[in-house]
Amino acid sequence: MRDGQVDRRAVWRKSVERFGRDKQSIVCMEECAELIQAVSKRLRGRPDSEHNLAEEMADVTICLKLLQIMYDITDDELDEWVERKTMRQKQRMEHDVRKTG
């Protein structure tokens, strides 16, 4: 960790301890909704703070880490699912190319 950086995992664990699983889970749902709204505004071409999308993405990224801590999901387990989902997407795209090609 570089000077001035925060031990993120320690902060996230303390947050879960202080506010509890239920409250943090609700906050995560709300943050996901805010990200959905930010993406929707971009798609509709509505003017928005230029950093709003990145900010909402950061909030959801933190929430994903909180959920991982709260529900005891290991990095390896999460990585395995990301790999599976990525492989499935790759296969779908290859299938679409063969179908339309």
C-alpha cells in the first residue's frame, strides 16, 4: 500500500460491522439503482455530470466488495464465476457469427 492510501478491505469490513449486513445490502441495492439511472441518462443523451457515471460505477464496485465480504465469497470463487460468464459470452458471440456469417 502506498503512502496516503487507505486499507480498503479494512474500511469495508468495519463498515459491515458497524452498519450490519441488512443495512449494507439495502445500500447496495440503492447504489445499483443509481448506476442504472446514470446509464439510462447517458443512453437518452441527457446532460449529466461528466463524472456521475464513474462515481456510480465506483459506488457499485465498493458494494460488490461489501457483498463479497458479507456473504463470504472468496476472490477465487468470484473469479471462477467471472471466467464462466466470460466464456459463455464468448461462445454466444461465436455462435452468432456462425449463424449470421
